[in-house]
Amino acid sequence: MTDIVRTGFRPSRIAIYGVLLLACLVYLVPLIVMLITSFKTPMDIRSGNLLALPTDWTTIGWTKAWSEACTGVQCEGVKGYFWNSFKMTVPAVMISTLLGAFNGYVLSKWKFKGSDLLFGMLLFGCFVPFQVVLLPMAATLGKLGMANTTAGLVLVHVIYGVAFTTLFFRNYYVAIPDALVKAARLDGAGFFTIFFRIFLPMSTPIFMVSLIWQFTQIWNDFLFGVVFASGDSQPITVALNNLVNTSTGVKEYNVDMAAAMIAALPTLVVYIVAGKYFIRGLTAGSVKG
Amino acid sequence: MSQLELRDIRKTYPGALDETLKGINIDIASGEFLTLVGPSGCGKSTLMNSIAGLESITGGSIVVEGKDISTMEPKVRDIAMVFQSYALYPTMSVRENIAFGLKIRGMPKDEIQQEVERVADLLQISALLDKKPARLSGGQQQRVAMGRALARKPKIYLFDEPLSNLDAKLRVEMRTEIKKLHQRLKTTIVYVTHDQIEAMTLADRIAVLKDGELQQLGTPKEVYDTPENLFVAGFMGSPSMSFINVTVEQEGPGLVVNVEGSDGRKLALPVPDYLQGWVGKQVVLGIRPEHISQPDEQKRDSEMVAEARFTVEVTEPTGPDILAVIRLNNVDVQCRLDAEHPVNWGEEAELMFDMRKVVFFDPDSEKRIRP
């Protein structure tokens, strides 16, 4: 137990909390504005203050955004694209995370000639901007016959994400003593048994890190989505853009805000559910025992 | 019949200029407890890993019960190993840790159950079976690690510095326990340590390694009393042997070497006749602390004893006795004095040199001069 003596509120404390509170507010204001605007009527938005609460609370913006708003020529809301995003994100996250775990296991525990070089080169993948791979990727997808499909988009995200996930897992596994692998080999376990029975079960924290990171990256991606998907397979980020840019008559800010909230919710939920592991995973290895 | 034969084991790491193991030859009998001892970097862990099959060797062969296993996979060698870091599987309970190897080998469930319980009884860890390793103390983790090795009843057990991570008191306790276990189970054990006391107390035989070469292989008594060379002599024993450069001289019918204290006082120490060929030449006198003590009436009759007064430079009381440092021929020499007759530093003490068990080395080859 730490024995910190509480000395009451001193001016320095008050100042610290004051600054922190202010910082929180600054960060929260956009979210608050989005949230209250999404529950306002268009009338309310035009007449009222940006920060004022709605005079009549209404969910019309949300229902419209979900199933009626126009995204280009179609007017079916974002719901189809929302599920598109899931169909793309879930497999891409799972595949890239599992591949990363496997790569990390090999690069940390089964080093071969040139494995460090390979890892170094893989790290370059983390610094390659999205734009650079657009053309080669488009050509590759075309050759594979996967252009404009969800599977193609998944492939792009897996390839792009594997550099990051490998880095996560490799650095996590490198801190685990090699003796564990030796012990398991003497116990008769092979390459895959050691991975699935010993390494994967103890990877929960870094698994969560990889999950949150990849989910956020892939769900929020716009560029790959707009380039490599078209029409029915587009993810929600692209749909949101189309919805906001489709101008027929009056701008419906409440619908825009609701759609943006819908697009942002899954990443928020993932962070809230797995967030405690995120911090734990990031600091894992720095504390032993 | 020997259980394990190491025949001219050589190992060079890829890209390394020097050999890590330079032709190691050791025969280990069934039920024997052999310790591999040496300073860090001497190749003892490499040798251990090679026996286990975790590293390949570049030359020689490893033979178990007459069968060459040099190129076999670790899992088919039937060898178990206990690691310094215990290497317990963190996500598994103690029970699962012990059962893991058995499960992989396809042992039926009820037999695994029996085997786990037998091992747990043996090591008194039955109460811990359902706990995770992280919740155990260092000593308990060590027991579990041993249990995991015992469970398979392998032909050979390898211990890689298993006690190094424990605190001093626990280390002594576990040392005794390992010895008891070995006496009860009569298993073949190869035990790596850098702690020469562990090596002395546990082993049937000790193999001293340095720079990938076997320096000496023998019983603890042989290694302690008749070290092959300066390195072994200095490495084994605590406090270690003192080395004094002396010249062999003829004096009457016998041979002597002269030593000079810090105050210029000289003493002629009788030396055995086998140094006849070294008269007029320099040799290194290796003398252990217990060879210099307070005068003992019973020893006085022997010809190989000399007495003189020397100034004590430092005293280190250990409880049962006092370690005192005197200076002879400009080197510090440790003596083991009786705690009942305390001496203070700076004072003179009457000391008796028992020359019956001292050893001599050739200063050029560093090898012991044999009788």
C-alpha cells in the first residue's frame, strides 16, 4: 500500500484540476455539438444557438440518416454501408491480427538467417503512406479479379495492417523468455502447438491493442474505401461523405450529424470494451513479474 | 554401462571465429549426478542445450544408452530440463504445466492424473495444483519446474542453474532437497552451475569447463585436493586457494621453499621430494586457507609442518572461524583461524603451515606438478 497523506486542496491542485477540466471540455465540445445537433429539428438548428439544447428532442435525424438519406442517387440511408463496413472490418482485423501474431512469434522465437533484416524491412510498411500503394494495389486487385469487391478491400487492409500487427506481437513476444520455447520443445510440443497452446493464450493484452488499432484504422479508412470499392460494397466512411455532399434543397445538419455519429459509434464501443487492455498492452514488457 | 556419453563434442556458432566447445569428452554413468561448472561464457549452457537437442553440434556425438542421438529432435531424446527462469507456462495451472508434456505424448487421461499426483506428492506441491504460476513464490515455482521434468520419467535430467534465481537461504534448502531427491530416485542428472559450492555439495563428479575446454573431470574431493591446473585450483573452493611464487631450494636432506612476510621475516617451508627436479627453479605454491591455521599439537610431529609469526593484515570473522589475510612474497594469502582464539588486524599471530596437502604448479604451463 502506498501511504499518500491527503493534505486537502492546495492551490496547485486546484490549478491542475482546472487545466485538466478545461482540456476535457475543449475535447468534448465537438462531440457535444454533434450529439445535440443530431437530436434537433432543422428549424431548431437554423434559429438556435450551436450549443443550446434542442427545444424539441427528436430522433428524426437518426432514422433518416439510417434508412432514408440520399447518398448520391440512392436514398436508402447509411445502413447498408454500415454493414458493408462490418463485413470488411471484422475479417480484415481478425486476419491481420492473427497473421501479425504468427509473424511476431516466428520473428522473435524462431529466428532464421536474415529474420532481423526481414523484420526491419517489414517496419518500413508502417511508414508507407496510403497514397503510395494506391496504383500498384489497384493493378494487383485487377489482376486477381478482386477489384471493387469487399474481399479485395479486406486484402488491401490485411496487407497494409500486417506491418503494424507484426510489430506489436513481435515486440510483445520478444520480452517472453526463450526458455519457455525450449521447455515446450522438450515437452514434445512442435512449432504450431507452442504457438497455439502457449503463446496465443498469453497474448490477450497485445491482442486487444492490435484489435483496437486495426479496427480503428480499417473502420475509419476513407481512401482505400473510395478507391477500391464502388457502389454496393462501399464502406460507411465513403457513404458519409456522399451523404454530406449530396445537396438537394436544404442542408440537413441533424441528419449529417446523426450519420457521422453512426459512423463513429463502433470504434467508440470497441475502445470502451477493450480499452483497459489497450493501456495494459502498451505498457506490457515495461514491468516485469 | 554409461547412460550418457559425450564424445568429442564441438560447437562453432555460425559466423563466430572461435569454437564455443572444443572437443568435450565425458562419460556419465546411470544414476550419476554430474555438475558442469565454470565461469560465465565457458560453454556450459551451450553443452547443456546441445545434450537436450535445442542446439545442434558441429562435431562429435551424443550417445544415450548406446544410441547416437546427436541429430534427433529434442522431443524424441527423452531428456527433461529444468531452467533457471523456471519457464512455467503462465496461462496454465500447476496441474496443466505438469501434465502438458504427458498430454502431448498422448498418455491416457487417468494415467496423467495419477502421474501428476505422484509428482505433486513427491515434491509436496499437491496444495498448489490448481494455482497459476504467477501466484507462487520462487521456491514453489522451482518445485513445479522440477515436477514437470520428473513427470515424464525421462532417461536424463538436465538442470540449468536452477537455483540462481532464489535467495540465499532458499537456495541452500533447495540444494539439500535436490540431493535428497537424487538419492531417492537414483536418476541421471547433469547439473550446470557457476556456483562452486553447489557443484561440490551436489555432485558425484564435477566437470570444470573453461573457454569450451574440459579442465578437469573428477569427484569433488579429487577436484578440490588435486586440481589439474591453476584455473581449477583457483575456481574451486571459497575463499579460493592462494598462489605464491616460490623457488625450490635444497636444504640438508630435504627440499624447502622460502617465503617472506611483509615485515621481512623469512620462513622455510618443507616441500615434498617429488620437486627434486625443480631445485633452483620457480614454482607456484598453491595453498588453501585451511592449510594455514593456529598451531595444532597433533600436527607438530609431522615433518611437513612449519611454524612462524606473521602480521595479520585483515580479519574476516565468519562465525565458525576467522579468515585472516597475511602477506607472503608480496601476495595476499588467506588463512583460516580458530574463532576461539581471536586475532586482531595489525597484530602478529603464531601460524602453522601444514604442507601435506598443498599443491605446486609449473608457472609456464600452469599445470599441477604431479608426484
